[in-house]
Amino acid sequence: MNALAALADPTRRRIVELLFEGERSAGELAAQFDTSRPGVSRHLRVLREHGLVRAREDGARRLYSLEPRPLAELDDWLARYRGFWTNRLDALETEITRRRRRGATTTAKENR
């Protein structure tokens, strides 16, 4: 569940999204943000410490890639709550449909 703490920051979430697309260097990642390169490096360090990202040396540069295991653990934890939201969203859809029908019925009566 360390992943949840690391992903609380929007910059770190965006880094994970970028790495989902494929391996990238720190410079390539930093180019996607207004934050300084050292700032992005700090975010990468947090992601590495929480096991979400791994780094490998490629000559003079370090390449980062996504480590999916912590995301799978987070997904397993969230799975318990999906049924709750699904039921609530289904109920909302039912209520919206009812209100639309009532609105259409009211409008039809007014136009007579």
C-alpha cells in the first residue's frame, strides 16, 4: 500500500502515466514538466523508494521504467470497493432516468 502514498502527488501520478507508455530517461521525463529537473528527480526517488519505478544504467544515463507489482497490489485493495461504487452509480443512473421521464411527461402535458 506504499503506492497510495507515493501516488498522492499529481506530478508522481503523471510520471507513472508517462512510464506506462515506456521506458524514459530522467531528462525526457523532466521535459514534460514545468518543475526543475532536480524536482523531477526527487519525485523519481520517491517512486523508486515506494517500488513503483525501477532504474537501470544505460551508459551515462539512467533509464526509468514502471514496476507494475505495487500497482497490482493497489488494484487488489481497491477491488473491494468497486462494488460499492458500481451500486451507487447504478442507482444514480436509475434516478436520472426517472427524472428525465418525469420531465418529458410534464413537458408533454404542458404542450397540450
